[in-house]
Amino acid sequence: MHGSPHRVGDVMTRAVVAVGRETLFKDIVERMEQFKVSAMPVLEGDGRVIGVVSEADLLPKEEFRDSDPDRFTQLRRLPDLAKAGAVRAEELMSTPAVSVHSDAALAEAARIMALRHVKRLPVVNAEGGLEGVVSRSDLLKVFLRPDNDLADEIRRDIVDVLFPAPIEPVHVVVTEGVVTLTGRVGDAARIPLAARLVRGVEGVIGVNCRLTAADAA
């Protein structure tokens, strides 16, 4: 991965376990157990994502297996009760699928996961076809970028652009993802901007901005 910001397509898993709308309940459970996943996209015959079936969609069958819910519970849990009696993926899946495009920024995928309370997202193309799956752990891969990779990007894309002629050289040191900027620059107004841009580089964990302005005492 080189350059920033990174996109979902850079970190997603391309080998995806999926099911069709006619896949039976037991087959879904078996695939989840075999491939150690908690959710799978449901596909049409052309590979278009039409929904997602997760462990949460399957659990009502066990929850209501031997119970006789009262009318209040029936009204309040109607969707779950319907899934308790379902036998095929098309009856169990959550639809429409919460998905993301491969060219979306990682921050966008993270926001969708947080707002929709999901652990993974199908990655689709413009036609809704499945390209991969991105999970929470995939989004964290950017924090594994080497320190020298981060330092090179920050020097090239931020420091050299904002401070082409510093009073003293601007030094960029990255240690375990934490960036330290030191040096003396001519434009004090650009110092907060530099810190903000560095903080936005994918993989940066923290920023210590020790830049000083030429007119600083």
C-alpha cells in the first residue's frame, strides 16, 4: 500500500464465502463454521449482492424454538419471529445489504460499520456485483504500515509542499506510528495545517508537532 488516503479495495478480502438465495439454513450454519465467518453475502445468480445473512439472523430459530411468545412479544419481535420460521437464505437475510464500494475511503467504511453496528461489509462495484468483503480487522491493517513508509509520504506530500523553503530543515521522525515534526519555518499559519494533515495520513497513530515559526522568541 503506497500513498494516502487508502481505499477499501486496498485492504479488503477478495476470497469471499457467499450463499445464494435458496441456500438452506443448515448449509448456512455449516459454511459459517467451516470458514469461521459470522456473516455472508447473499447473491443473485449474476453475482449481485441482494442481502447479508449473519449469526444474528440465525439465532431467533434457537431463541423461539420451544417458546410461545405472548401477543406483545409477537408484535415487538415480528421480524425475529419470521426468521425463526425461515429455512432459506432469502427468508433469513437482512436486505438491502449494507455495502461499500471498493474506491471508498477507509474512514467511510469505518463510519458505516459504526452507524449500522456491523462487523463486516460486502464490497460491491457500480452494478452491485460482489468484489470482496471488508472487516474491522481489515481496516486496522493501515496501522501496520512501516514507519519509513509513513515518513516518506509525510515528507513528500505534506512537508515539501507546505514548507518548500524552511528557515531550518524540517525533520520527520516516525516511531511506532507516532510522528514527530521538528524544524523552523517561515509561515506560522501553516504549522496547525501541517499537524492536521499529518494526523490524517492513513496509519498515523499520533502527532507531536514541534515546528516553530521564524519570528518565534
